[in-house]
Amino acid sequence: MSGSRAAIIAIENVHKAYGDLKALNGVSLQICQGECFGLLGPNGAGKTTLLSCIEGLISFQEGRISVDGYEVAHHRRKVKSMLGVQLQDETLFTDLTALEAVQFYGALYNTFPSRAEALALLERFDLAEKRNARIGTLSGGQQKRLTLALAMVHDPAIILLDEPTTGLDPQARHHIWDIVRRLRSEGKTIILTTHYIEEAEILCDRVGIIDRGQILALGAPRELIERMGNLSTVRASLRLPAEKLEQLRAAAYVQSLSSDDGLLSVQTSDPQRVLTLLEEIGKETGTRPQNVSIRQPNLEDVFLSLTGRSLGPVD
Ligand SMILES: Nc1ncnc2c1ncn2[C@@H]1O[C@H](COP(=O)(O)OP(=O)(O)O)[C@@H](O)[C@H]1O
Ligand SMILES: [Mg+2]
């Protein structure tokens, strides 16, 4: 992020509780104009709740949110006009055609697009050839692209996408990524939620890692990974005597190490030196490391180091 960019959304100390459950527990966050910001967190982290608060769809007990200087609680209509919203489980009228849906949504937003304008919108989302297809007959990826198009019907400056690619196959997911990139290059501000590491890393200028209603870390994906020491993981099948394991563990560039049933896993700042040391130890002990792999650190490691848990199963 460039530090000089203006904040277009300011979220200050937002608390949202459902009974005893703190869905949002003091969230503060600024979204900059023109950035693609990712909220990354497991199911139940509070992602949808936070988007719903920004959108003015739900109220919250404490805190403030403003969009382009307008406080959401007091300027719902104005804020709504600036936001394009794709809900997590958006239900579409399956009997409408894609073109009819654009015109229907346009009417809801008081923009009343002409047929040519509606077609142009479908074209931008690679749906022009589906203009007369009933929504119920579209694939999952096409339906997601349509909900994106519908979110853009009033040409908002800010787009909020709640898990835009969940459940899609890789090809459909990449198609959505291309569209998000294009919207960003057109100068739109984008907030998306995801539990896909890759999506956050590839698409987002900055990521907020959210868990149990709290933002645990905030920054560019690379920055977050470097902040936790930029540790790679070296894995190998190798059985070592205890004193050799200790020798490895004592190396300055080894952060942590586990050995489970002959499977060695080393978190390190210098994977090449670990490999060299493993070769040396292997020669001394007459065993060679097998099935060696090196994994670069990613946001999953960041989440793990922050929470002690993995982000959870990815479909
Ligand atoms: N309407 C509601 N009533 C009660 N609890 C809710 C409601 N909406 C969300 N929650 C709870 O708030 C927490 C955050 O939910 P949500 O924001 O949907 O998470 P995410 O989108 O990250 O999966 C979860 O524990 C969820 O069960
Ligand atoms: Mg959600």
C-alpha cells in the first residue's frame, strides 16, 4: 500500500455481539482508495458480519464506520449508492434471463439501464452470449459473474465481494480473479473476503487476517510473511539419532523442528543450509535424506503462527 493514499472507508473500534457471542470484537481498519483489500479468515471469523456492518445491513453496538466521510449509521442511502455488494449466498431469480436481471437490478437502483447499456454491462463480465439464458441454466461461475455484474449496475466506486470464488472450480475462480483485477485497474476500491490463501496472496494489495472477531494482522501479503521471519519449511524422510536432531535444532538458522515417525520437518530462514547440513549428517550416520521438499512460507503459516491453528479445510 502506498501510505499516502486516502482512506475511503474508516472502521473504528466496531463491536457486534449476538447475545454472548462477539462476532466483531473491536475492529479498527482503514481501506484506501483504489486498493484491493482482502479479509482472510476461517469460517465464523466475522467476515460477513463486518461487510454487513459496512453495508449498513446490520447495526452494531459500539464503534463507527464511515464511507467517503459519510457515517454509515446516519447516511444509509448515500452510502448504499457508493457501494456495489455481492452477498455470500446471493439468491437470484432463476426464471429471469441475464439481461432481464440487469434491467431489474438497475430499476432497484434507480438507474434504469437501456437494453444497450445492460448488454454492455454483461459484456464486461463475459456474459454477453448468455443474455437470453435463464439464470437457472447458468453454471456456478457464470452465476457468480452475474452477481458481480449486478453489483456494478449503478457503477459504484467501492465493491464488496463476500467469498466471490468459494465453491468454484479453478478455471471459474481464475476468471473471477481476472475480473477483479480489471475492476481494480479501473480504479475501483475492492474489499473481498476469502478463506483461500492463494486468492488473498495473488489478488490483494493488503490483507487483514481476521479470527474470532478480531483483526490479528494487517499488511501486504509479503510484508506479513516477512514479519513472521520469512521461514521456509524443509521436509525430508530421515531418521536421525537424538544427538543429531539436537545439532540441527541448535543451528542459528533453524527456528523449529519436528521429527515424527521418520518424517523430519524444519522451519528455517535458510533452507539451502539445512539441506547441506542434512546431507552432512546423512553421510556421518550412513542415511540419506529422501523425499526432500522445500515449501516457501505463505499466509497459512502467518495464520498458524498467530493462532496456533490452521485456516481450516479448503474445498
Ligand atoms: N444473525 C446471527 N445470529 C447469531 N449469530 C450470528 C449471526 N450471524 C453471524 N453469527 C455468528 O457470528 C460469527 C461470525 O459469523 P460470520 O460473520 O458469518 O463469519 P464468516 O463470514 O467469517 O464465516 C459466527 O460465530 C456466526 O455464527
Ligand atoms: Mg461469511
